Amino acid sequence: MSDINDLIDLLKIKRNRYDLDDAIDTTIDPDPDTMEEPDTLETPSNITIDERTLTWDSVDHAIGYEVTASRDDDEPLVLSVETPTLSLDRLPVGTYRLSVTAIGDTFFYTDSSSSETIDYDVVAIQLETPTNLRITNGVLRFDSVENAVEYEVKINYTEFIIDENVFDLNPFDLPFGQYVITVRALGNDQAIFDSAPSTPHTYVIERELDGFDRVVSDILKHEVKEIIFGFLKKTDD
């Protein structure tokens, strides 16, 4: 999934370059050989990392950025973004040297040189198991888990993926019966590992009886009581 996202980001940058092609008025200067040499973009600076997010100062005229994540003896990862920030959650476990390059439009501005590198360690995280499951008015809630990307709610044999620690069951119009619910905190398939399922929570939806059904239910309860009383009486005799 991360590879697809990287490709999408790269295509967005290329699209910006193609859009610029269409914007150039060749009637003013139809001969590209007479155009001035493009300027080189400034090198990104002030590279910092805070809570697994890489940021840097924006560069004027840049249409995007490429972040190179290098590890010893491994092919460098190149991640493309349009804004001066990148979540590092996609990186597998390991020690990285990160650098940033500002991307130009190739006509008026060429790519910058790579920034100074910054070291970053990606440590494996085992997510805690969700706790304190409770249901009020048909809404499931549980305690949030630090670093969780998503949550998997399993109701009997059906699984739902949600991105917060609240799940409204009312739209599903569950029929009356008993349901066993568990929740798992999900990671990113890289350095954040999924939790174990929570302790099962039993959710019972009772059937709402109309007037006639309530009368029949009361009669059956009375008859059952009479049968039990008669049996106990015979036993005593």
C-alpha cells in the first residue's frame, strides 16, 4: 500500500510539471534555446523530526520534495511529497540517514542539492491491547491505544476497520440476539505491530415485544411456573 502512495505522490509532482508545460506561452519566446538558464532551487534547511514526522522549511518555487532514506547495504528509499512534511510511519525497522531535495519545474528552476542528513531510528512497537470496552445506547467505545493507526472491531464473525475508538452500531440495525465483540489495535505493517484481541465483550439485544407478544409471554411464564410448582409438589408427595 505504501508503494502505491509513493507512486501517487510522484505522479502528482510530474503532473505539476506537465501543467507548467501547458502554461508556457511559446508565442512570446518560441525558441527554447534562447530562454535563460533555469535557476537552482535553494537547498532545504531546518530539518527536524518530532513524533515520527519529518519537517523542513519550505523552498520558494519548489513544486514538491523528495526525501531519501538510506540504510547501510540497502537500496535507498525515495519518498515524494508536495508539502514540507513527511510521516515516517511508513519506514520499516532500522537506522536511517534522511535528506531532502526540493524539486523544480525543470524550466525555470532545477532541483536543489540534497540537504544535510539527519539520523533516525525506527524501533519496533508492539501495540497495547484495547481495554474498557463498553456499549451505551448502541455505541461501542473503548480506550484509545497510543500509536495505533486503525482499529479492527470484530462482531461475531464480521470485521470492521475504524480509525477512532468509537463505533456506532445503530446504523447496522442488528437483530435481537447475543453478540461477542473484540477489538484489535492495528499498526502499519512496518514498525508498528498489531495488538492481540481484546477480552471479548458480550452485547445482548433483547427483542422488543408488542402488546400481544407481552400477553403471550406472560401466559407462558405463568404456565412454566405452574408446571414447575406441580412437579415440586409431586416430588414432595
